[in-house]
Amino acid sequence: MDKNSNQFVVVFQAVVCVVLAVLLAATYNGLKDDIEANEAFDKQKNILKAVGLWDPRTQADKSRKELEALFANSVKADVLEVKRGIVEQQVKRAGKVEVDKVERVQDVVKTDIEYANLKEALRQESKKPKDQRRELVPFFTRVDDAGKPVGFCIPISGYGLWSTLYGYLALESDGNHVKGITFYKHGETPGLGGEVENPGWQASWADGKRVLDDSGNVVGVEVKKGGAPAGDPHAVDGLSGATITSDGVTKFVKHDLETYEPYLRKVRS
Amino acid sequence: MTATVDAPVQETVEKQPLFGKKEKRAVLDPLWDDNPISLQVLGICSALAVTLKLAPTLIMCAAVIFVVSMSNTIISLLRNLIPNKIRIIVMLTVIASLVAVVDTMLKAYAFELSKALSVFVGLIVTNCIVMGRAEAFAMANPPFRSFLDGLGNALGYSWILIVVATFRELLGAGEILGVQVIPASWYAAEGGFFYDNGLMVLAPGAFILLGIVIWVQRAISGYSEAN
């Protein structure tokens, strides 16, 4: 058989692709449980880090068991339902007043779904028709020994330059002061946008930054190119060489805070 | 004096010992006389990027050893079947799949280190050494010899990375494999003379160190560009 004929070339490459695809699928399926357990533990560690229960720099020797126990005892994980509605909003455009329809979070309520079953619950929701689907999100509360809430933590995610970044933002029990921020998954350039992992930069978020303005509206924290003015409670230094990642972080942190705002209003003290 | 050239590309039908002279050369040459990093100057990107600490470097080396030796073996097994027109595509498919397998295994068994290596495991696909050995050696040699060639080249790459990473971690953080080896009393803060060298933590530090390693290796092996 002529191995340079078109038929052979097509058949050969097809066979190679199928064989390798089967190999990859088999590898992933065989290791799926381990990988998912690792990812779940990684999230727990990041939540512990964000709410200030664990510092990987000084407590790197804590075992997986200890950290899992710490998470189980000191962090309460709930599943919330976000209810969105369409509201009409008047906007002035070119001198004329027009009415725009905007989607707004109207209420966020606690559900009785266990956090451990969130993944399965989301799978069930995705099978429903779109207008009946519930928007389920996790919410974490750091509790003290008496079970009193001493801080909150919400997942944050959004687009940077190359990838979606995933992380957590922790707030003090007043729901206003930032307690910590972490990122556990992203595909930004190491050394540029990847500096969202920089512990020093992450620490600057906890340095008295606030997410609400004086009248209680969500303003978030701006990742400011060129550096934040000293003492500004609503800005942190931008990341050098990573303007688009910085802008992305600013936007999605604010957006996610707005999503959780109706619930935070209920629980903050 | 002269740099060694790859074994002439021809296959003989006569019976040969399993581990003959050619096999020995395939695995030993890349370690010193024909080192992929110091003589061929391939795979420099990852050599700079993953050598900050020794532990991730060792994982990276293990990944590269697996990928290069396996891709060489597979390509060599298929070498008489692969249509010449699409050989590069076939090689890339094989290499990319192997890298994806390694990446998945790291996520399952060494999650922390796989996070530390971030994109660089995936970037093994673009490491010139892998593709270079598939094209230059595996396409023209039997499987066992190709396997040894892949092993040799990956080991040649690995030992240089390990040397660079050892110095970077030692001078940059005073540690080896995360264990403090520079005594606290040596630090300037304690009245000693030692400072953690910030340059070593950055890519330029790796570049300078790599340059020194290449210089020393070439000086000893007697290689010069003029030849």
C-alpha cells in the first residue's frame, strides 16, 4: 500500500487520534476521583487562607487531616439561591430618556441543600428548562467556637486576559472590611497576570480595604494601574504588566459582591 | 575535540546485541558530549522557568524523561508506517497526548507541585528536545535504541536543570528541597554575611547560572562553536 496516498494519510491519522483519545479518556476516568478530591481540598485550603484561619507560609506543615478538620469545625458552608428579576431603568441617551430593561439580583435566600451536594444539585438544575433553573451558589461563614459568625467568604470568578480566574474573597463580620483574597485557579501569564497569587499583593487587600461606601452601596475594590493612592480604602495597587487582568479582577470582584449583597445585608453585623 | 555526530542513519538487518555500542552511545552521548542544553542549546525556556526550587524541578525532569523516552519509542515503532507528509502532525499528536497523560497524573498524585509548575508541564509539548529527538532519531532508529536516546537526552536535560535549581534555591532562599541549609547565624540579620539573593529568584538569575553551567561544561568537554 502506498503510504503517501491520501487515503492512507487520512486513515492513519484518524486511527492515531482515536487510539490516543481513548488513552487520554481512560487515564482521566481512572484518576477522576483523586483529581476531584484534590481540587475540593484545594478549595478548602484557599477558603481557610482567605478567612485567616491558615497561613501557608508559616503553617505549611499542617497535614491534610488537620486542615480538613479545621475546615469542618470553623467554616460553615451553605448553599444560597440567587433570584434575579428584570427591572426597568430610565437612562438618558442623547438627550432623550429611554427605558432599559436590566437584570438585577432581587433576593438571595438560603436553601437547605448541603454544600457537599452542591455539584449534584447544579447538575439537576442544568437539566431543567432555562426559566425554571435555580441559580445556586456557595457561601461560607467563619464561625468561632460558640458558633457565632466572625467572617464571611464568597467565591469570586471572572475573566482576566487569557483565562477565567477563580478565587475567594473573605470579609469581616461587618461584611465591609476585606479579610483576605485568594486565587486557586487561573491561566494568566506567570510573572504578569499570574502575580494575582503574590502573597504580598494579596495581603494588601486585607490592609483596611472596604467594599461598601459610606451609604452602604457596593463599590468594591479597584485594582488600580499605577498604584493606589495611600489610604484609599477602595483601591489596591495594580499588577505591573497585567492591566487587563487587573481590570478583570476589579470588575468581577464588584460583580460577585453585588450578587451576594442581598444576603450579606441580612447576615452582616 | 570534535563534537560527536549522531550515529549514521542506516538500519542493518544482521543480528546485533541488545545493548551494543550504538545503544550505549544513544544513552551516554546526550549526557555530556552532545548535551541538549549545553551544546545544542535546546529546552532553555523551561530550564529558566521551572528551576526556582528543586522539588518542582525534579517533577518536571521526571515528566520530561517520561515524555521523551515514550514519544521516541512510540514514534520509532510507527516509523515505517508514518506517512512522510504528516510526520510532524503525528509526532505532535503523540507528544501532546503523552503530556496530557502526565499532566493528569500529576493532578491526581502531586497536586501541589502540579500547581507550582502551572503551565510548564503543558509546555513540554513545545520543548524542542522532544520533537527534535522524534524527528532526528526515532524516525530512523529501532524502538529500543530510540527509547535509550530519549532517556539519555532527557537525563542530559535533567542534570543541568537540577544543578541550576540547586544553586537557585540555595542562594535565593538558603534552602534545599525546602529545608533550611544555610545556618541562621550566617545571615546578616544575625551578624553573619549571607543574604538571600533576590536575583536568583528571578529569571535573570537562572539565565546567568545557566550561562555559567554551559561555560563550565563546554570548557571541560572541550566543545567550541568554531568546530
